[in-house]
Amino acid sequence: MNNETKEILIELVNVSKTYDSTDALKAINLYIRRNEFLTLLGPSGCGKTTTLRLIGGFEEPDSGEILFAGKKINGVPPYKRRVNTVFQKYALFPHMNVFENIAFGLKIKKVEPKVIKEKVERILSLVNLAGYESRAVNSLSGGQQQRIAIARALVNEPEVLLLDEPLGALDLKMRQEMQIELKNMQQRLGITFVYVTHDQEEALTMSDTIVVMRDGAIQQIGTPIDIYNEPKNAFVADFIGESNIISGVMLRDYLVQFADSNFECVDRGFGENEPVDVVIRPEDIKIVSAEDSVLQGEVKSAIFKGVHYEMIVQSNGFHWKIQSTALAPPGRKIGLKIEPNDIHIMRKAPAA
Amino acid sequence: MKKKWISYPYIIWMILFIIVPLILVLFYSITVRTEDGIIFTLKHYKRFMEPVYLSVLFRSIYLALICTALCLVLGYPMAMILNGRNIKRRNILILLFVIPMWMNFLLRTYAWMTLLERRGLINTFLNMLGFPSMNLLYNNGAVVLGMVYNFLPFMVLPIYSVLNKIDRSVIEAAEDLGANAFTVFRKVIFPLSLPGVISGITMVFMPAVTTFVISRLLGGGQFTLIGNLIEQQFLLVGDWNFGSAISMIMMVIILLSMGIMSKYDQEHEGGGLW
């Protein structure tokens, strides 16, 4: 990616935050580059929303610095920051109509009424809601309210748009449409997006950079492809997509032992006989006849999932999850084939 | 729908204690008893149009309006303080605020008499400091003070409950869009709290305009309000017909003010009491 060349817009340096003696953030460091679509991804309680609120100015860090374009912005109130936020539950002003909601920020900046009108019209057509100016916000559907919330933030032409799980309340179809729309908007307008979600698919679809968080600490930062293909630890592997995680031993470079068998792999640089976690994606396991494989098992269950079947295969006491377009019915003995490329080795996480 | 009978006790209750008395009051207000029996007349209403009675009505409304305005000015900030973010402190404040209401209304008003009297606590204190005694009791000020003191909770509590329901993220959204604390209040918090303000105004104005105990105790004899007038007609003069007519007029005034208020409130879609 060409991100490396772009300037750093927001920087979090050793930022910590504690709520009532629980650590929401543990000294995290993070760069956000200009025009990047960065997603903070993690389970609830991982500190992703806290990070967003710190950037927005709704919370202050207990320690550490937040820099915006090189300047420290600790203690700067939200209304003085050049960022705008799209809130989880939209937070539209219920006593104002669509026009008044969107014009709110511009009116405060004392923009001329004529200019306000033009800008509101333009942003409404951008979010495909032209002509909705005088509608009451309560009369709109969830998806429409979401678009108004995005329009209300974008009309101020912020340098950074913060989005706190903005699609969480929408149904699947609407969510997928909005994902594409948001990504298009971000590319067209050239605004930096910082996006918070717990939905890994959403993160993979939209982001330039994904920051995986857990328990107030960053687990991995990388492009969607890197994070999916090269998860840094078992948590990331498990959280991003589905995985089979099994304990193994790295016998030597390029050779790993798990499930009582030896497998060739592409990883090196581990100690001899070092215990490791082995991660294999369900779609990377091929079903072959039992004689053709070192790893045999019996199909325990098979569920139709639309694009593929998902099968659970028991082999040497371990339950493998396998996704394949070909069905192997329960009860059949099959062989499992795994390419060296698809075996991901990670160091055991230090006992947390 | 099958269990209609469950509502019968309430219906009977309402008929016995609300509908029937109302009809009686209406009946008394448009009749007069003569030797020939009972005849219908509007003369009681006409009598109320005399300046001496109209001035009582206007004084009542005037004092009630002042009381309502004061309650709003004092009560709104109070409600905002109660709505502070610290939950523990909020509960203590609400408790402190509600404790006086556990005591009887009359007792509280009598307490004010002993404070305001010529030889009362405040004047004694002033004398100690070398100031002359002041006439604190038996004037408009004392009546308004008594009303504000007694009715303030009816302003604070509805406003507080509406403020409490305002979504914090809406306030954050306003801050996020560039509004400082004052603008957030002016453009978001206050408009959203209007239903509470309206029910607060209604709940203070109604008892204030009809009170007769506060005006009798703190206002002395000379500050007759409409409530005192009604009380006098029934208990002292014994003219039930004229008393009923005044009551009817009072009820119409209250109904009208409530109607205006609720019409205004509908534009802000409820949340209040009416």
C-alpha cells in the first residue's frame, strides 16, 4: 500500500485511560495517516470506543499525548476540534427537521444562510436523500437517519470523521449497502475516517488499515489482507474470520508437528521444539480420500451455509472446522489436506 | 377487553366524588333559592363582574404568575444541578430536596410565619445587628414567598425528569458540531426540556392561583385571593350559590390555561404530564 508516503494526521502516544479502576486503555500508540480509512476492531470492552472518544475530545486521557497534525490537543474541548463524529445511535436532534439538523454546525460557524442552503442540498444528494429537508427526523427509517447523521457530520468538511459503530442498528442488507457507500464517500471526499466496529467483515470490507484491539491493548495493525492472512497471534486469527487453532511444536524451520503428524510449512525463525499455536482457516482445508492424507477423520456434522458447507470433522480428538463447496455427509471417513502455505504458525501468547 | 368489570369501582368512585359534586356545583351556581322554590338565574355570574371581585381575580392571577415565573427561574437551574453527572451526589440532593415535602403543607407554612413575624427569627436577628424590624409578614411578598416555597418542587421535578431523559449523545453531538456550553443549552437542552417546563408551569400555576391557605396565613386578612373568596362564601357567608359560581369561573380559567399549555406542548410531543 502507498500509505507509508502519506503524512501522519493523528498520533496517540502512550495513551492510557482508566474508568473506576479498570484499564480501558493501556498505553497505546497509534498513528492515523491523512485520507486513510482506519478501523478500530475488537470485541466489546476492548477500548475501541474509548480511543475514538479520546480523539473526539469527549474523554481526556489519564496519561499520554494526543497529537493532531503535530499539535498536542489534550484538553481541547470537542467543539474546538477539527473532527466530527457519527454516533452509534445517530444522536440526531429530535426537535429539529432534517435541514436544521444538518445546518446545525454551519449555523454555529455563522455561515451565510444562502451558502448553508447550498451545502445542505449538496450533502443531501450525496447521501441520496435530496428533497428530505423539511422531514421530521423521527419519520425517517434507521438507514435514512444514519445517512442524515453522516451528512450532518460531513457538511462541516471535517479533516477527520469519527464513526462509532454507525451501522450497528441496521439490518444486514442495509448494512452492506451502507458499507460500500461509506467507502465510496470516503474515497470521493478524501476525508480521513476513523471507524469503530466489532464486525470483522465490515472492517475487512472498508478499511485501508485495521487496528485489532483487545483488553485496552493493540494486538495488530495492518492492512485487511495482512491481518487476515498473517494474523500475529491466536486472538487476531480467531477474531478475524474463523479459524482452527491447535497447539503444535515447531520441530525446526519449515517443519511443524500438530495433531500427531508432521507438516511442512513456510515459517522459520522459531526455536527448535518451541511450542506454538497453529492457525488454519476452515476454507484452506481440502477434503481428500482417507488414503491420500496423513490426517484422517470422521465427519461429525455438516451445515449448509449458502455459499459453502461447514463441516465439523473429528480427528485424533480435535474438531476441525472445514468449509467446502463439496459436501461430505456426516459419518464418512475422509482425509484432510493442508498446503504448507495455509499453515500459520504463531508464538504462544505470553500468559496474560 | 373481557374484564370490563375491573374498571367499575373506579367508574363508581369517579361518579360519586367527581361527576356528582361537579354537577352540584354547576347546579348551585345557576340557581337561587326563593320562597317560591328554586329558580334558574345567572345573577351570581353577573355579580362576579363587580370590580371588587374582579380585582380579587386579577390579584390571584398576578400573584400566581409571579410565583410561576420565580419557580421557573429558581427551579430550572435546580433541576440542572440535580441532573448532574455524579449519581451518588444526585441521589443525596434529591433526597434533601424531597424531605421537606414529607412534612405537612400547613406546618411548613406556619413555620414561615414564625420566621417572618415582627418578633420572629429574622427580625430578632436584624435587631441584634442594630437594624430596625421590618414588616415581612402580611404582604404580597410573603404570599409569593410562601407559594414559591411550597410549589417549587412541582416545577423542579418535571423539568428534572425530562432533563434526565435527554440522550447524552445528543448533547455530545452538539458539542461535536462546534457548539460551546451556552449554545448547547440554548439550542439543544432547553428546547428538549420544554415539555418539562410546560408541565412544571401548569403544576405550579394551578395550585398557586387557587390557594387560600397560604394567602390567609402569610397574607393576613387584607390580601384576599380568589381561593379565600370561595372559602368565605361557603364557610363564612353561607352563600353557596355565589361560591359555586366563582368556583365554576375558576375552573374555566384553569381549563383554558391547561388547554393553551397542552396545545403548545403537542408541538414538542409530550414527555410532560399532560
